[in-house]
Amino acid sequence: MPASKTAAKASLPSATGAAVERSEHQRDIINRLRRIEGQVRALAQMVDSGRPCEDIAQQMSAARKAMDKAFYRLMACSMLEAVTQGDAIEGVERSTRILEKYA
């Protein structure tokens, strides 16, 4: 078998592994976003019911931190993809630009 076909076959398991890992990351991010959605709904209810500002601020802080964690989890996935697929340097630079822009 030519070396190029051997190399392609050798990379299949890692590509499959990367796809599985991406799927796990996506599931984790979706679960985090659903929890955040519940937190935001609870915040609206707190405002509607006239809860004290400090209580609302505390819950807003928790929701904001949860969003930050979801964002960093997303970026970790982006970095993993960058180093496991294609041109790693270009992928890492792309992820770095996203971090610089939105973090």
C-alpha cells in the first residue's frame, strides 16, 4: 500500500476520535446554555416579583460567570480542533483572534 494511503488510514481513527470529542463538547455546551437559560428566566421572575436588587445582582453575576465558562469551553473545543485538524498554526491563530475579540 502506498505511504499516502497508509497515512490516510492511520489518521482515520484520530479524525473519528476528534469527531466524537467534538460531539461531547457540543453536548456539554448545549447543556450549559440550557442551564443558563433557566437562570435567566429565574432572573426575570425575581425582577417581576420585586426581589431585592442585591439578590438579583448576585444571580446575574452567577449567570454571567456561567456564560463565561460556556464561552471558554467553546474556545477549548476550538483549540482542540485547531491542533488535531489541518494546519495547526493557522487554527490556533484563528482561535486566538476569537479570544482576543470576544473575551
